Amino acid sequence: MALIMAKLKKNGRAGVILPDGFMFGDGVKNRLKEKLLKEFNLHTIVRLPKSVFAPYTSITTNILFFDNNETGTEEVWYYELPLPKGYKAFSKTKPMTIKHFDEVTAWWNDRQESEKTWKVSKEDIVKKNYNLDIKNPNTPEEIVHDLAELLEQLKVVNNEVRGLQSKLIEELKSVL
């Protein structure tokens, strides 16, 4: 990433595919992201599905689009590209193709927020210590519970129900 930024000519444009690991983290990555936001216009991040490079890796990847126009970044648009209908994952026999980007291409010139798209200000990214791994705020967060935790919650609810049943029986006895 440092080499691409150093070699990109004035008014040049770049699209770089990077693993999720670049999006967060400290040290050199943070300094690169800081420079990217201050000296370049990082305008779009396309979040790709997890299986794009399967079977070689299952690491989630992103495409960062930026310009070397020396104006800096004001806001970053995110586009979360979902798996196509009928796909559980991309694979060697069902790879990602250019047609899977048709909806991104249609959205590109007329950007509006939706369940797949959102924008984040430079200030918000700086507040998050240059963390570019910003989850989609337009989709509900998936709640995953441990089986033991669910069983414990079930016990608590059952005890509450038994207590309410006992109170109801007592109330009915006193009324009848």
C-alpha cells in the first residue's frame, strides 16, 4: 500500500484489494491510513463477501478506491457487496465474476444510502483511531448465543413463569 501511494501520480486514481487486516490495527498500518485520509481522497470502500478468494483463503477483503488529488478525504462511502441469491459462497466452480459488480456500477454515480451502503465522515474515522473496519449500520447486528447461556436464560424465564403462576393461583384462591 505504501508503494502504491508513493508511486500514484498527481490526479491519479487507484483501486486496491486489501485484506481486512489492513482496515484495523496500529503501528505502520495506522500511519498509512492517516496519510491516505490526509493526502489522498479515499472515497469508496467496497466490502467483498468472505469467500471471494476461496479456496485459497477465506479472509474477507475490501477494494479501496482513492485519488491523489491532494485535497484529502472528507467522507468515505462503503458498499457491502452481498453474495448473489442462490450462493452460499464463491468457489472454484462458482467464482466471482464482473457481473457480480453490476449493482455497484449502477450505484457508483448516483450514491444514496441503503441497506448495503453508508458513508462515514473523516472525523468519525479519526475518532476511531483510523479504523476503517466500520460495520454496516443499516443491518441489524446478528446475536449469537452460547448454548449454555441460552439454557441459563431459559431457566431464569421458567422460574419467572412459575413465580407468576403461583401468584396468579394465590390471587384466584383469594377471589374465589
